[in-house]
Amino acid sequence: MDGHVAAANNNSPQQALMIRARIAELEEQLRALNVVDVPRVVLSELHDTATGRIDAQKVAGFMGVPLKQLSEGLGLNYKAVHRSPAASGFQSALLPVKRLLELLHEFFGATESIRVWLNAPHPDFDGMSALATILEGKPEAVVLILENAWNGVPA
């Protein structure tokens, strides 16, 4: 077994950091070669096609929750969100939710797996689910846990 496979099979946070550092190094080498990456939008289906802004109705549907519950959980006026789910005034509240969904998409891929993770109790949320934490107006707490996991930082 070569060193790269052995590193990939070791789940330690230090190994994850080393792999990410190597990826960053390779990306830097690509930039030096003037290779242009095509930008991509993860979960573009959560955006309004006319404006490009995050659409609260699409986010709620993706998460499997009613728009009213998501709106109120994020401190938004449900009637206003229902009328204009991609309004610019809602973007700052929707951005951390979109970010955590992007991370979950990178981890799990399938929407069903994302929903399972969102609804499972989690020790870092005092046994509550990530979804309950989000709906309590604390999506940033979920983003922090996921970004730490992505970067190999132990909980």
C-alpha cells in the first residue's frame, strides 16, 4: 500500500490536515501554471434563478421543513418571506444555513443523508439535532462544527 492510500485510510485529524495542506499546495501549483478553475456554486438549486440570491422556500424544501418554521427560526417575518423568499433583506439570515448545507453536501452528497444528519441528535448541541439548533436561530453553531470537521479540528 503506498503512502497516499495509507494516509487516506487513517482518520486522524492530523492526517486530514496534512492531506488538505497537500491539496492546497497542488492548487497553488495549478495557479502558477495559469490554470483557471471554473467557479462552481454548490447547491445552485437553492438560489432564485432570476436574482441569484438564496431562496428561503427552496432552502426549507431542501431541509424538509415548512417555510414558516424556517422563517420564524431565523427571526424572519413569515409573511414577508412567503411573499418574496429571495429578498435581499433575508440573505444575511439565509447565508449560514446555505453554508452548512454546502458543507453537508460535500460530506454526504445525497439529500436524504443530509436530512438524516440534520435530524439526528448531536452531542455538541446538548443532544439536540442540528436542525433544532438551526431553528432556534443558531445556524452559526452548526456551521462552526461542520467547518471544524472539514478542517480536521477535533470537536
